Amino acid sequence: MYREQRITVVIPCYNEERGLPRVLAKIPAEVDEILVLDNRSSDRTVEVALRDPRVRVVQHPVNLGYGGSYLRGLPMASGDVLVTTDGDGTYPVEDALQLVDALLDRGLDFVSASRFPLANPGCMTARNQFGNAVLNFLVRVVYGLKLRDAQTGMWAFRKRVLDRLDLHNTGMAFSNEIKIEAFGRRDVAAAEIPIRYAERIGESKLYPFTDGVRMAAFLLSRRLLGPRRANGADPLPAEASRVITAAERAAGAGV
């Protein structure tokens, strides 16, 4: 147990069989649990994930979307501190304990890992850099939060803080929403720290224009309508997600 805290790394995945092995190999040995949130992948993501004995796969009944996968999966983590990353190798998961150290040493509840300024500008297209700049501008103007990177997918936070965050968005804007909540609440101590960012492995699941427009619309509607009414997405299905472990799969209980 790292510094008397049980650590879970949480990875939302949809068809990440190419990048996931490299991500899993870089996760520090001190991490107690790896929770892979599978959004009904059609490739070998689940099989690849279960090669690591620390992995528990949360398999959703349907593709719940980026935010929906987190909304359903985060409460299922067993760790005291949760660190999120993607399955495509873009975030430095090998530095997960540095985020945990920052969280614990500074007495924080939430740490957001900022990709900007980019150490290697070539790892992100100019179009995506522009889109991020626009969304960061909206977060600053509409919510008064001076964040360098409101869209980053890597965070470290104490699991108990989830009960304080009013989270509803099931799409890509969940990344905006969790930071708006964490940095906008007086009862949550939050900070940004810089990280290295790399070029992704495999096909991108992001549709820059469509997702960018949706995130911008969400930022505006959330301010006008409030967290619950601004979501605009279908509610999560009543059918439960199921947990698969390597032992269960070996015994023939998995998919």
C-alpha cells in the first residue's frame, strides 16, 4: 500500500488492444488495482487487459460514452486514491505516483494533470491545439477558472470526493465537468500540475469538430441551465455493468 493509501488506476477503453499493453506495462508496481472500463469493445481489449493480475474489467452493457463509462465505473474502484488515464498511451501513467505525491503532500483532494504548454508540440495536431485553446477560454470566461488544460483526461483524486461532485455528463464533456466541479467548489482543494504528453497509439475516438462543438455547447448550457438539465444525453441504462477478473475468465466465467 503506497503511503498508506490504496491506489487504483482507472482506464476507460473502447477498442484499445494496441495501446493498452504498453499502458499496463508502465503502471507502477505500487498501484494496487487497475480498473479497465470497457465500453463494449469489439476487439481484444478485455483479453489484453486481463493479462495483468491487478486488472478488474468493468464491462458495460452498452457503450455508455466517455463520461457515462466514468459515471458508472469510478464508484466501483476499491482505491482510496484514483488516478485516471487513457488506453492509448498519450498520458504518462508511469508518473502516476508523482500525481499521488502531489495530492498527499499538498493536502489536496483533486489534482489535474495539464498537458500545456506541450513539451512536444508535434504530439497534438494544430487543429486540436486550437480547439483546446477555445474550450479553455470558455472555461475561464464562463466559469472564472484559470485552468491551463480543462480537457485533460489524467487526474488524481481522493475517492471520497466523488460524493461532493455534481457529475452528470455522459459524453466527452465529462472531462470539463469534473474539473469545473473540483475547481469551482470551496469544499474541494484542487490544483493543476504539468505532465508530459505523447502521440496516441491506435485510432483516435475523438471527433474534433463534433465533440468540440458539443463541449462548447455543454459549457454554456451548464452555466445557464445547471448541471442536471445541461447534460442532454440519455440516462445510463438500468442494466448493471459486470466485473470480470483474470481468475474468473480462466475458470470460464468471463466473456
